[in-house]
Amino acid sequence: MEPSPGLMVTPPGLVVTPPGVMEAPPGYGSGSRDALHLPSDDDDDEMVDIAGATLDFSATDDVPPLSSGDFEEYSSSSSSSRAAGMNGSGPSKLVDPLEDLLPGLGTYEDFNTIDWVREKSKDRDRHREITNKSRQSTVALLHSISDAFSGWLLMLLVGLMSGALAGGIDIAAHWLTDLKGGVCLVGFWFNHEHCCWTSNETTFQERDRCPQWQSWAELITGTAEGPFPYIVNYLMYIFWALLFAFLAVTLVRAFAPYACGSGIPEIKTILSGFIIRGYLGKWTLIIKTITLVLAVSSGLSLGKEGPLVHVACCCANILCHLFTKYRKNEAKRREVLSAAAAVGVSVAFGAPIGGVLFSLEEVSYYFPLKTLWRSFFAALVAAFTLRSINPFGNSRLVLFYVEFHAPWHLVELGPFILLGIFGGLWGALFIKANIAWCRIRKSSRLGHYPVIEVLVVAAVTAVIAYPNSYTRMSGAELISELFNDCSLLDSSQLCGYKQPVNMSETAAGNSLADRPAGEGLLTALWQLALALIFKMLITVITFGMKVPSGLFIPSMAVGAIAGRLLGVGMEQLAYYNHDWFVFKGWCTPGADCITPGLYAMVGAAACLGGVTRMTVSLVVIMFELTGGLEYIVPLMAATMTSKWVADAFGREGIYEAHIRLNGYPFLEPKEEFGHSSLAVDVMRPRRGDSALAVLTQEGMTLGEVETLVESTRYSGFPVVVSQESQRLVGFVLRRDLLISIDNARKRQDGIVSASQVVFTEHTPAQPPEGPPPLRLRAIMDLSPFTVTDHTPMDITVDIFRKLGLRQCLVTHNGRLLGIITKKDVLKHMAQIAHRDPDSILFN
């Protein structure tokens, strides 16, 4: 039996119930509100292991603690008659939780699922009250206008704060990355590019060399050439990489364990209604911002784009506390977080529209039209802020902004689809390999030594990466290099073609005609091939470590390398065989037929799509990155092919796979339920289980109610007419029941264990000498969601998904039979998919 209203995770030390039975935390069994263990600012002892890291739930940024006195008023749906107070007859003081605002009434425990229906009902009642009052006075009208405007003001603040933080992260990461190679003599705070901007001594072939910038070998040995300076630079590169990685993992472990990883799986879970206190708190924001810079600068195969979504959501959650409407309503707060996810992608890629579509397609669980508009506005503000900061000094929002204008031809759709197939295969392989590695990390001793793991991976990465210039550079610089189309002014090794004898062979404009590969290009190709193998292997191990780690840049880098290799191959094929049937008519000698940079772009989109299963938003993001309208069709073809191929091996993207790995209670909206089971097959209690624990609407004493609460660990109780009839009246949450009973004992005269507890609208007749009754109708949900015992489970699952339910009661001809919780649904779906149903728990 599990009459639990939501999903609650059991920290270490709690007794774990059999599968399907939900228990409340210690202290819930007591009738005193003091026994409710709540996180507070002074409580640093309660720790829980999430995804292998030791996490402190003492942070209270997500939901205020009971002790703060800052709680939402428990208001009811207008359709129900919950306005009845909690009072007794006789001379005792009347107590009404709705008027006296019992602290904590209507709020949620940590690791619980919010009640979407109740939260939306509360917001409608609040809005209706403000609208009615606005007609009565000018002050109330101004309050109504400010309430309507507060959402847009909040979006403005989120955009400004996120854009500013993203600009700072970009600048700091660029500087620290260059610091591994050398230092600027005129100012150590300048990165390599800025240091050489003012120099008049740079040459075309060695544009990165200037007297103001010196490598560590030049500073230590006085010379830049030779084997010894190379070894010095090599060792300094490894030293800085290890230092940055050590600082990152140490800060995360010591101050904010929630700052590790990408953050997107947890953001998706939170947006679905789950509460993880402190995950979007101020400490997480500060540490994630600092350690993200360090992790990216260390040279590890990770990106900052995914963690920027987490950073933006932290900003939104903190700013929500400035506005009562969002601070006191969990559903409204999640609308803001959905918009913040769009902001994160907007500042990560300089793609405001792609960010909005990413939030809609990939992250959000509930995305009304109003949230779409506000997401668009917030993404616009964030992109404008980032553009004002101009972190890369190129008046662009990203480092790898390029513009292609060479046309593509229908014959090239074949190679583009091949890249899509490669991206799908790589995505499916990466997900399986990474999840397998993460399982090893969680189940072996490796997970107990996160600092050593990070240092070892950082050392291996640095040692292997340094000799190859394409792995030594940062992921964003590598993608920029691969996207680049060779022109007359390029000195890149990738543009190491044999020069034409007659310059009239060059195509129109600044681009060059297809030319035979030179020695420089051949060297670059085998270096890229080695870089491809290295990136594919090291990213599997890196993603999921205890440092902030995004997956967008490494996935795009793998695809861009594969695409560039294929693009150069196609270019050489066309050059030497322009008389072939497939090239006739559009690829003549001296023409610029093939653009290898375009192939890199398509490959990047294909691999990212294979890993994340994004489609529409990915195409728009890539389009905004490149500014090339004419390449939408190749991008769409590769992305769609990638998704189809990857889905053939498993429908889960990397984020859904990590959600399932960590046991988060997330009901995937994309997953189809194809079984023919009924609600009666899933509900609790089942045959052989003890009877359903219920409260009666009258006839139970306070002592009996407290005994029932103390003897069970269920998070809620159905209320029935009587034990005999089992006719359903409503549902009451354990948390609200305990708070109300404790408050009545302290504030209402005459309430003793012999007092009658009544949930009826009218108080029944009491003995003349008896104690006053305790009326608790105000805390009862009079309209709990119910299904009949013969309701198909596919319909029940849809109800849970679309209404965001925590529990649903099962009836037969009006009689209560049992209860289905969200956890029951998840366990049932896991059993059908032949997975371990007990994995639907927080590890």
C-alpha cells in the first residue's frame, strides 16, 4: 500500500520500504511539528549521495524552510468548499489555517513532487482576488498592473544576469586556456590574441607570435626553439591542466556538490515538478560559474554550453525570490525556469531562437504560450547583453561564427546523409559506452575517489593532447578551425593545398578553386584522424565526472572532424574526377565545387543530434551559428537521419539515459505506453498486502489519528465516509495533517487526545462534557483525481503526464479500492521494459 501523494527519496539511514511503498522521513511518525526534520541554514549534517557525489541538502535556496516563516498561503480551488475553518465549539479559541497562515501548510518536503493542479489552482485564486480588488481602488489597480508586469521584469533581470555571467565565463576561460601556453608581458590579464593586437611586429605566416607574448619556455630558458623548450612547454601545459582540474573538482566537492556534471538531466527533472533543494541555489551558482571556467581551461574534453543552462536556471531561481508570485508558487517558478533554459542556450551559442526551441523541445515539461513569449524576450535580452560585452572581440556571440555562401548541389545530399548515419551511430555508441562507464563509477570504488579520477583523466588528456595541435587547442577553437573555409588569406595547415600555377585559376571572390592537397593538408588530415579517435574515447570517460561538463562542444567537435575529413575527400575526388557523371555539369575545372567547412558543420549537427536527439532546435541553432539560409536542407537531412539511426538502437537521448541511471522520478513524455494493463493491476494495496490506511470523515479521535500517523510512513491518507462504506470524501497530506494537529494543540484550548477529528462541513453533535472537536476540513482536498479500477493504464499514464499528478485514487462504484502514485507508474513502466523497478529511487 502506498497512499503517498508524491515521490520522496529516502536518505541514508532511513528504513527502505518494499518496492512501491513510500516512506516519509524520520520524524514524520511523530505528532509534533518539531519532529519534522527540515533543512535549515544551521543544519549541515544531513547528506545524501546523488549520482555518486556526497551532497548537502542544507541549502534552502529552492524552497524556504519552515523555520523562516516565509510560506505560501494554502488556498483552495474555487470549485471546492475548503473555506471552512479549523475550529471547535465552546469557549475555545477558533483557529483557521487559511486566516492564520500556518507556516508550512501547502509546502513540500525535499525530494517530493509538486502538485501541479493545486499550484495552478492557487495561482488562479490569487489572480482572481487581485482582479476583483483592482476594481475597488486605485492602489489595488496599480498593484494589479505591477503584478502583471512582474513576469516581464523578472525575465529582463534573468537575461541581464545570465548574459553578464556568460560573458565573464567566456573571457575568463579564454584567458586561462591561453595561460597554459604562455603569458603576456604587458599585462598578465591579456589573453594571447588581445596581447598581440597592438603589436606591429606580427607577420602573416606567424600572426600569433609577437614580442609581447612569451611562452613559458622563452621565460624560463630564453629560447623558443629546440627540444628542451618543447619539453618545458609540454610540462607547463600539463602542470596548468592538472592545477585547473584539481581546483575545479576540489571546489565542487567542498562547497557545492550539485555543481558537477551538465545539469540538464536534473533541470529536466525539476521542471517536471520534482524538488531538489539547493540544486538551483546561490552556492551552486557561484561554484558552478568558477569551476566551469577552470574545467574548460584545463583542456578536458567538455564544453560549457550545457552547464550554462544550469547557471541561467540558478539565476532565475534566485531572482524568483524577489517576486512574491513566483516565490510562493512552485508551478509559476517552473515557468520561469523553462524560460531560463532558453536563456542558457541563447548565451551559449548566440542563438536566441534556437534557445527557445531547445527549451520547448528538449527540456520543458510544461510550456504554455505565455512562457514562449517570455522565453523569447529573455533570450533576446541575454543575447543583447552578451553582444554588448563582446567577449571574443569579433562582434559575434560565439567564437566559431562563420558565413558560407558557396552553393551546395543535390549530389552532395549523399555525403550529408552519410554524415547523418555516422552521427546516429556515434550517438548511440556514446550513450551506451558512457552509461556503462558511469555504472562502473557508481558501483565500484572508483566513485569514492572523484578527485583522483579527475586528475588522472586530466593528466592523460594533457599528455596525449599536447603533441597534436588539433587536440591541444580548445574545443571551440577546433570547431572554428574546422568550420573555416579556406581563402587567399588563410595560413592554416588545413589550407595547405598546392598553389595553382596561374592565379587566374582562382574562383571568384575571396574563395579559392578546388586544388590538389599539399603536404601541409595531408599532415593535417592524419592529425585530425588521430584527434577524432582521441576525442571519441576520452569524451566517454570525461562526461559525468565531478566537474561541470557539457556535451555540446565535444559532440560537435567529433562530428566536425569527421565532416571535414569527408569534405576534403569529396573535394579531392571532384578535383581529380571532374569528368565523372556525378560531377558533370556543375563541377568544372577551376571552380569551387566542394566546401569542406560545410561538411564539418553538417557533421557537427549530425553528431550532436545523435547524442541528444534534438531536431528542430538543433537545425535552428546551427543556422543561427552560421548565418547560412541555404544550408537548412543539408542540416535537416543530416539531423533527421542521425535521429532515425540513433533511435534504431534506443530511443533515449543522453539526458534521458542519465535521468534513468540516477533514478530520478521523471515520466518521459516521449516514451509510449503500449501495454494493455488496467489501473487495478498497478494500484496499491495488492492481494496479500495490508488494508489501505484511511481516515474517516468523523468518528476518529485525535489520539487514533496520531496513532495511525505514527504507525505508518505514508505521505498522505484518503478520507472516507466510514470504514464500512469506504465511500471516498477527499485526500489529506500527512505534512498538512501534522502541522495542523500540532498547531491546534498549541493554540486551541481544550484539544486533547480524546477530541473528535472531523472533516465534515458541519460539526456533529458532541457530548456536553466532552472536549471540543478538531475540524480539519480546510486542509482536505475535496476533489482528488480518481479513476475506476477498469481504466486502461495507457490513459492513466497520460493523465499523470499531462496533469502532473502525484497520486490518483482508484474507485469502484464510488468505493475506494486503492491508490496509484507516480512512483507506481514508473515502476510498472520499468517492469514492462524489463528494467529493474527498484531503480526508481534516489541512489
